[in-house]
Amino acid sequence: MFVKLSDQVWVSAQITVDDVAQAAAQGIALIVNNRPEDESADQTPGAAIAAAAADAGLAYVAIPVGQGGFSEPQVAALGKALDEAKGPILAYCRSGTRSTLLWSLAQASRGLAPDAIAAQAANAGYDISPVRALVDMLAARAG
């Protein structure tokens, strides 16, 4: 269910409270929620995931990404989470795509090569073409 993007980051579609225990068992240290609350009726509330994470000894942060797209504060927040995590991260959204795209932007803002970012995402089954121009711009600015 969890898809590996890098040695540090895994992504997933919407998780449940039960999935938090699986994440803990796999060594995840931080759960990043990229879904806005009440995006769909079948979504587990972020507060329930946060409570389950706390019970399992995992850190939790919400960086919601709505249909309006990505913002610089969201990219910075994920970059900070990547820097401060005490171990592997699991980021989730409805399908894993927004989490992957946000990860791509955060990696580019740190100066990673866009082609390498795209290849890692593709190896995990995700296409970053919706944000590729922004990835290129952020990487150029960071470099």
C-alpha cells in the first residue's frame, strides 16, 4: 500500500487509523497529511490519524493541498518536515499523486536535479509532468 519514492519518503492513498500501526511497524517516523479536511465523505479525519500517530509514537503534520494547486509555503513546509524528520516519512493524499508532486517540488527547491526527481517518481508509478515546469524553475533557483 505504501509506495517508496526515496530512502526517506513513502507515499500512499488515503490511510486509515489501522494503517498508522502498519506505518509504525515499517519504521515510519512522521506522517504527512496532504489532504484538506472534508475533501470526501470516505476520508478518515486528520485528527483521527494524528491521534493514532501520537499513540504509535509517530510525529504528524498536516500540509493540505487542495485542488487550487501548490504554494511556496506548502513546499517550504514539506522541506522543513524532510529536514526535521527523525526517520522515514509517509505522506498521503487521496491517491498519492499530490503527495508525490509536493515531494517533487520540495526536492527541486533543495537543488536536486529535475530529471532525477522525475525518474524517482516514475519508478514509483507517478508522473510529475503537471508540475515539471515548476520543478525546473525551483531547481534552477536553488542551484
